[in-house]
Amino acid sequence: MELCLRHWMTDLLLLFPGRRFKKRRIQMIADNHPYHPLNILAAVIGLVLIAISILLCYGFADRLARILGATGMTVILQLSSFFLVCIGVQIAWNGIKASLESLTLHFG
């Protein structure tokens, strides 16, 4: 769990310019100190952003549905479904890639 969370926090901080340098620096910090204040701060910022986005989505859902109408809501539903499929394909691809890489390490 810690490794997955650490990579997620690293990816969150890499949304800004200068990714390569930041990634090396953040990985060095995260590898040496899993409970470094930078890691904790990144986790808290991520949680707050997710909570705010969920609050806004649920809070304004009825108004947005009235403004968009039936056709607009259908478009939003299909776009969100497409994004979920893309995320699922990415997760599956990462798993298959890791499995194949581990096979080449064992047999190559």
C-alpha cells in the first residue's frame, strides 16, 4: 500500500513543469523517508482536492442536470464512461506489462 501511495503522490506532484528533476528528487526523498513531510503534505493536498471536487459535483448536480437537459446529461454520461474504460485499460495494460517484464526476468 505504501509503495502505491508513494507513486500516486509522486504523479500528483508531477503535473507541473520540470517533471524529470522533480521525479528524481521526490523519489530520493520518498525512498529514504516514507513519512517525510513532503509525502504527508502531498497526500493531504490530494485528499482535500478530491473531497472538494466530490462536494462540488454532488452539490451542483441537480442544477447542472437542469441546465444541460437530457441530451447534455447523456453526453456527460457517455464521456465519463469512456474515461472509466480508458482508466481500466491503462490499469490492465500496466498489469500485463509488469507480468511480462517479470517473465522475461525469470526466463531471459
